Amino acid sequence: MFQAILFAYSVLYLAFLLLYLPAVIFQAVFRGKKTRVLKRIFPRFETENRNNSQQSVWIHSVSVGEVNAALPLIRKLVDEDFRVFLSTTTATGQQVAQASAGPEVTLLYFPLDFKITCRAFLKKVRPDAVVVMETEIWPNFLETAQRQKVPVVFINGRISDNSFKKYLRISPLLKPLFSRIRLMCMQSEIDSERIRKIGAPDRILRVTGNMKFDYSLEIPEEKKNLQAQLSAFLRPEPDSLVWICGSTKPNEEEILSRIYANLKEKFPRLALLIAPRHPHRGAEVAEIFRNKGFRTIQRSRFHESREGEGREVLVLDTVGELAALYEIADIVFMGGSLVPTGGQNIIEPAFFGKAILFGPSMSNFREIAEIFKEKNGALQATSPAELEQLLFRLLPDNRERALLGKNARKIMEDNRGAVNRNLDAVKQVISDNDAP
């Protein structure tokens, strides 16, 4: 029965890819993305010079957020002499991995979910374990890994409100897949209970906490230079203020542009750095603010600005720079939360002890948002009007901003430890799999 379901899934998956083929061809011809498509079909990555006695772990992180969360675990695995492979699904995730993972880590794209491609990738990597960040379930990959006796461990697992509703509807189809998973390390008791209701057996479940609290950022010299350059650009006067809006989504920038216009009347030296969640929208976002009459420049065209030229809005349309730039902010708004998209992770600005605001939609980061609200490490606005009120209150109040930032940093320190717990879990699974 399960094999019939798997066959039906494979047919539907192939049909979806064929429907998507015109877009792939367009991207290949006009945007140069052919290589990425091919790398999800053929395992083209270096495995030479590997030590056959060295144990290896394949970590899969979908995109930027998962890559950043996985980095502390990757560093610990490398320190303990594991050979580490890191795959992503998105190009932006791959770019962040290239910039941050280190030369010891072999990078690849996750294969398309067909048995033949999964088999080829697993044969080339030859991992002692596959570690999947969060809860991205690929049926053919799980089936192929089990057949090749490769244990699969899910870590930092979470089930959002929307995902829970969707998974419950197809739980009879998902239930057989859980027998192909060796261990599922969930972020919280709520996440564990949800995946249990979907069909995961108790024996594979463990609550290990949220690895994103273990986030740490070492800023290289070029990023420090960038911080100094953009801080000087956005702060031409000693009393200048910098508001950063991170990972914004479509329809949100229009709201933020109206709020910014109102703020400028009282705080004329307030500069805005806005980073759309998808950098390719940089020109679109810049146009929104130009249409409001603001002097606006895109980060990708920053070299065109004249020295000493004052600007009001800087659109960050580059990859891998936002995290370090949070350090230059006076106040931060996390995007994806004024529109119903589930919010974005607030850990990066919390690491720098910044005053953080977010909107009503935070279902994708429910647990983190609740902890920060409860401990006064961030403030939630229930509407654009309330967000504007909070900004009017906080921008002139250095003491309240500093207190929010101090609390945010303490929350980070108090909740660390998930990386070590997940590392121990992965090592135990490898050891059990190797036992005769």
C-alpha cells in the first residue's frame, strides 16, 4: 500500500515539475540559473580527498534561516573531525552557506525527490547520518535513505499553525513515512505534541529546544568595514537615528512607507534601512519609497552615491549582509508580520541587544515571539497604527530601547544549549547505527 502511495506521489511530483518547466527554462536562459537546476539532478560536488575512516554527516537546510541556525552545529561537527556536507534548496541559502560555512564543509543542492536522484546523491556523499533542519519531509528521499541504511534525524523541528492544519488532513499518508525517520528532535513540547498527533510515534520524538537561541555571529573585517561605511552614510549627524526593517514581504513595504512618512515629520534625521525578504525585489521596494518622495538608494548601487550625499532610505538588496547590519540599528522591525505570512525570526537583532518590534502575524515563530513578549525582550503591535505609536514612543526614549535590548540579549543567553543536545542526539544515532 505504501509503495502505491509513493508511486502516486512521484507521478504528481513529476507532473508539477513538468508544469514548472517553462519557468525553469526562462530562468536558465534569462537569469543564468541552469547550473542550479542541473545540480539538483546530478551530484556535481567534490568528495575527493576524503578520509575513508572519517565519519560524515549530511545536513540539509532549506534556505537562509535554516543555514544560519545550522552553523553552530556545523562548527561543532567540524571541530570533532566529522566530514560535513551541507545542502540547500534555494540559491540564497547556497550563497549564505558559501559565505559562512567554511572551507571544510562541502556544499551541494538537495536533490529532486526522485529515487534515482536521491540514490545517486546518497551514493556519492556516503553519509553516516542525514540531518534535516526543521520538518521538511521528502518521501522518496526518506525511502531511499532507509533502503541504504542511512539514518535520518530531524532537528530543530517545528510545526507552524498552518502546517499543522495541512498535515492533519493528510496524516494517514504521512504516518508510514515516520517509520523511515530515526529521530525527530523538536523545538518545544507543543511541536512534539503536534507531530505526535500527525502520526509520529513516541519512540522517535525528543524535545531538545530551539537551536536559533545558540546563534552567534563572528563579523569578519570586511563586514565591520561595511558596518562603519553604512552607519556613517545613514548617520550624518550625532543625533541621527537608524530604523531597520528586516525581511519585509510584498504589501508590507507600502505600509512601512506611510509610517516612515509620518515619523519623519517628528524625527527628520531618522534614516531607514529596509531589507526585503527576497533581494530581487530591491528595485520594486526602492520605487515604493521614491514615489513617496524619499531619497532612496539600493545597496547594489551604493557605489553610485556621491560622497557626503544625504540619503533617507537604503534598500538592502544583497545577500548575507543583513545580520551584521542589525548592530548599527537604533530600533528594529521584523518583517513578514504586518501581513499574514507568519513573521520572521527575531534572533539576529536580539543577539546584538536591539529594541525589537513585530506585527500580529508571528505564527511561524510562535514560541520565540511568546518568550520575548513575556520577558519584555520585544514588543508586538496588533496593527500598523499601533506599530506607529510604538515607534513614536521608543525613538526618543533611549532608556526604554536599551532595556528592551538588554532583555532580548538575556533571553538569548538563558535559552542556549539546543545545539549541544542535538549534537549528542546525532552522535548517538550514528553510534547505534554502527553497532553490530
